[in-house]
Amino acid sequence: MSSLSLKLSLPSNPSVYNNRFNTTRLHATPPQTVAQPASGAAAVGAERLEARVEEKDGFFVLKEKFRQGINPQEKVKIEKEPMKLFMENGIEDLAKISLEEIEKSKLTKDDIDVRLKWLGLFHRRKQQYGRFMMRLKLPNGVTTSTQTRYLASVIRKYGKDGCADVTTRQNWQIRGVVLPDVPEILKGLDEVGLTSLQSGMDNVRNPVGNPLAGIDPHEIVDTRPYNNLLSQYITANSRGNPAFTNLPRKWNVCVIGSHDLYEHPHINDLAYMPATKNGRFGFNLLVGGFFSPKRCAEAIPLDAWVPGDDILPVCKAILETFRDLGTRGNRQKTRMMWLIDELGIEGFRDEVVKRMPQNYLERSSSEDLVQPNWERRDYFGPHPQKQEGLSFVGIHIPVGRVQADDMDELARLADTYGSGELRLTVEQNIIIPNVQNSKIDALLNEPLLKEKFSPEPPLLMKGLVACTGNQFCGQAIIETKLRALKVTEEVERLVSVTKPVRMHWTGCPNTCGQVQVADIGFMGCMTRKDGKIVEGADVFIGGRIGSDSHLGDVYKKAVPCDDLVPLVVDILVEKFGAVFREREESEE
């Protein structure tokens, strides 16, 4: 495969960028006004295909004529460009203002509650007033021991308020951050090669890839360089890229490198699926996958193929199509699939083509490289790498939660037994790569792996995923992480299974816990029991991942959380071949 390359061009108005950065910036072409309707969208008039944003002073803003009926978040963006908090050093001034002063002004209140999300900072107003969750960018889930130690040092100073999570987008989130510390934290992130920029709100989220990239004996392609390139492009090398910071809604991307489809392509706005064409390596494209409270949709084929060296032009064209034409009214109807529905897939494709170099995009290839009947592999425990004499070791992080001391220990293990690297997975677990085979036994006997982060977790724990829940998140309706562990432990005492059953928990319909892809999913709600309002869950079953992926359906609504254990036991026995432990013991 030929090397990846990227042409850089200077922005039209460099003065908008922070003068302490002299790095060459990535800059997209201005949005296009299309005179005629696309051939694949005959029902869409020419006026609908006019770009809704325009470039002003280096930032993209919604045109005056399209500002009727927009949602509150769009109004916040118009009132003050969020990226200026970073690109024009606004965060330095904001961090010096007391919360009491901030609350007196709607502008600065919107800064901390909305605009700071462009810097990856989420104010936990409801549960932890004055404290923030900070979401990092971690392309392909690869991190270093140095980065891990730095994050540990940040959260340690916040005591019981400080902790970290491995997320379902293969990256870190840290908690407990206070505003006065943010400028110094951002500086420290930059020094260790990390950024939180453009990781929240209407931006491109962390690019996901194969957690075994480069070490997997059965991999199709190493996804790391592609995801690094995508992340560098989207954030202009962590300096801020305003071409893609005013999208109508968030946008997810992944690059597939494994037959196992660890990356979950069907739930991404753009998924690069490896395929050859006329002897060239490249990717077929899936578009539009997303979750929301009102609708969930699987990604669909764009009928397009790009050479491996050309992943950026098509990413740019798709993002510009979404940015230029996406609606900005009801937030529940602003994800990219709604635009695809409106234009039709061919109409959407036509708009992408118009934004491609030479206005050209090849049709998809029939030479898919992902094997359709591949049995998804378990990455827990030691497994041989493609590099002779080395293995990777997958360890279970219960519902993704880690403390500062855990992170320091993980960094030590990565240095002592591996190459100083850790790999995060979308199932909220961690892989230690490049372990010399002679050191495997010593690693497996480390206290952290014996007592807390097992490389051989119980079958029902292996696929357990949980969002933040109402411990920290103000949108969550129920507590998730501790409850997920407790319910699973109680179920395991009652029944045994012969293979992993993936159970996902999410605290609200925003489904950060991705319950629709789980074998059994639990979505938080409030319900009644014995005449009282109690925490409950809508129960989903049937989500599939891999080559036959599809989304699960609601099995039973509004089940009180106290009644979930017997329901899960029944589901496991009836649908997953579980056996009651009393019967199992009597047969022995």
C-alpha cells in the first residue's frame, strides 16, 4: 500500500488563528451554492441545495435567511463562535472569572454550558456543579504510558471527584476538572501529544479503528495511520479547524481493519470498509449510521469506493455536504441520515461528488475484503501477535471506570512488560500490546490483574458496557455503572452461560451505552412499582455486531430495576441457552 499523503493550504484569513501557533493550517473550500437539483433528488428544488452556511472571518456561520426556526444551540453558535475560546485564547480569560460572575451573564453561562464542549469540556451542572468532564481525542484508541500518567496526575488532585472512563468511542474521559485549571491542563495535554479539541457538540468524534491494528496476525489493514490522518485533518493538527466545527450535529467516523468489525461500522456516520478494485487497495463507504432518542438507523452503502490514499477528500466532501445542507431545527432530526433521507442516497451522493476534486467519485467495488462469516474473536488474555516472540494481553476494565492509581499502574505495566503503549476498545476495555512471551506469566500475576482488571473475566462480564449514568451525567435518568455490575453479578450466581452475552446499559435515550447493538440492552427510564415512582429500564434484545450486524428491538418496556435480575435470567435461559446453576450442580 502506498504511503498516505496530505496537501496543506493556508487559510484565507490567517489572522483569526492564535498567533502563538505558526503551524500550517488545513482549510476547506467555501460551501457551494448549487444551481440545479441533483439528479438523484428530483423532488428537491434548487433552493434546497443552496448552502446554508457561509464563511466569515475564517469561521462558518449560518446565513441570515436560514435562521428561522433554528434550535437553541444554533443560536448560541451565532451569538458567539465557540472555537474562539480556544483559537483566540478566550479560555484564558474565561478561566479567570468566578462561577458567580459567570452565572450573572447569559453569554458566559452559555460559554461554560455549551461552547466549552467544543474544547471537550462538559459542565456537570446538575450533578457536580462547577466541575467538568473532559473528553480526549485518541485516534484508534492508542495511548502511551506518559499520556496515561499525565491524565492520572490531573484527576488525582480532585480526590473523590476525579476519575476516568474508557468510552464506547475508544478514548478517555476524565472527571472532576475545574475551570481555573483548564488552561494549564490544555498545555499539559499538548506537551504529551493529546488534545481535547473538537471532541464534543457539533464536531467529528474520535476516529475508531481496530484495537489490534499493526499487531493482529489476521488484520486486513493497519487502521492507525488512517485514523491519525483523519484526526489531524479534522482538528488541523490539534490547532482547530473551523471548516468542520459548525456541523448541524455530531458526526462519527471509523476505519475498518479487521474481519471482526471491532469498530462497529453500522453505527457510524462514515465507515471505511476495506475493498480492492482493479488491483488497488481502498475502501467502500457506508454512511448515515446513528443513535438518537427518537430514531436509530444503520449505516447504508454510498455506492462509492476510494483508493487508500484518498480517504481525506471524500471525508471532506461528505462533511461539507452535511455542513452546507443539513437542517438545524429540531435537534432530534439533524443527524446526517435525516439529510440522506431528504435528498435520497443518490441525491446525497451527487452532492458529495460536487465537492470532490474533479467532481468525481468511483462507484463501489464488489471486492470486499471483510470475510462475511468470520467468527468474532475474544481479545481477553494473551494472544500471539504477528511479530514473532510478542503477544498482546487483553484485560477487563469493569464498565470502563478507572482511578488515578489504576492509571499509574496501567502505565507501569505497559512500560515493564510492553512497549509503553495501551490500546482502548469500544467495549471499555484495555489491551497491552508488545509483551515479550517470556514476560506473560509475570504480567498475569501482577496484583492489578489478579485483583481488579482480570485478563479472564466471567463470560457475562466480558461484554458488559455502561454509560456514565446519573452519578455524573445530568441527562441520565438512572444510575448505570454500579447497577450494571450488581445485576450481572447476581445473574451469574443464578445461571451459567457457555459463551459471552453482551449486555449494555445506558442511562437515558441518548444511548451513549449503545444498547441497540447489545445482545441485551437496558435503557434507563422512570416507572412505577407498588404505586411508587422508581428507576427502571426499557429492555432491548437482539442487537448484533459483525458481518450480520443489525440493531436490537425493545423486548419489554419500563421494567423496575429491582425486577431486572429475574427477567435477565429468563432471557438468558430462553434465548441464550443459559442453565440454572442448581441444575448444573445436580447434574455434576
